[in-house]
Amino acid sequence: MAVQSSGAVAQTGNNPFLRVVAAISTVAGWFSAGMILSAVLITCQMIYIRFVLNGSTVWQTEAVVYLVIGATLIGLPYVQRLRGHVNVDLIPLALPPRARFVMCLVTLSLSILIVGVMLLYGYEYWHFAWDRGWRSDTVWGVKLWIPYLALPVGFGLLLLQLVADLVAVLTGVDKPFGLEDS
């Protein structure tokens, strides 16, 4: 992987749209971190209840699972903004600047398309849970629309960040793949 001279964070320049999306992605990242912290604290409480007090737990395991999955989905746009996903840039490095630009446009466009489809199906799944009053089959019986809301929210925010990345490349605010021309 190449070291990026422009920094690992998606560039926003003075573009208000890119700045707003970056702020939303950052808030999503903080919210995701809070969910992970909550899951850790609930896990500690669960361990205390089970092994120190020798009691049973009702809601803790399910809450931790939903929090971690939700944190993963809601944290997607922040990770995209920081370029934190696994990145193999051997091909973009080998390409001339114009081909790299085209490859970036194709990659971002396909990513937007795929995440858009995932958003539609995630929304549909969440809406089924909401509309039909689904509950988990556990003693806690949580209304499933609550944890399933992470699907459309997470994919929607990731889609927004991907569109911002595409706008940044098209307007010249950010370089394709964050790589400077050689």
C-alpha cells in the first residue's frame, strides 16, 4: 500500500456539501464508538451478574449483539471517510493519471450502486419488522425494528459518504484513490 501525501482522510476543501457529509460521517463514527463502549460495559455487567452474583441475565447478550452489529453498520461512513477499509492500490499506482481517474469513477459508481441496492433491501427488511410488529424470540422480546434500523441508517450514511467521495474526485477536491499524480 502506498503512503498518501494528502493524508488518509477524504478531502473536503471549501465545498459545503463535502464538509456537511464529513461532519455527518464523523458523528456516525462517534455514535458507533459509543455503541461499542456500551456493549463492552454491558458485557462487564453481564460477567459480574453471572459469575460473581451467580444470577441469570435476560437482555444483556442480545443487547450486546445488536449494539456491535449496529456499531459496525453505523460506523461504515466514518471508516470510508478515513479510508480505513482494506486498500490494495497496486493497480491504481501502476496506471497513468487519466486511467486512474476513470478507474476511480468506475469503482465509486459501482460501490454506490451496490450500497444503494443494500440500502433498499435493508429499508425493506426494517419496514417489514416495523409494519408487522416483529419481536425477537427471547425473554426480552425486543421490537426488532429498533436494531434493524441500523441497516437503512448505516447503508444510507455510507451511500452519502460514497457520493461525497465521487463529488470530491469529480470536482478535483480529492485525488483518485487519494494518490498524487506521479
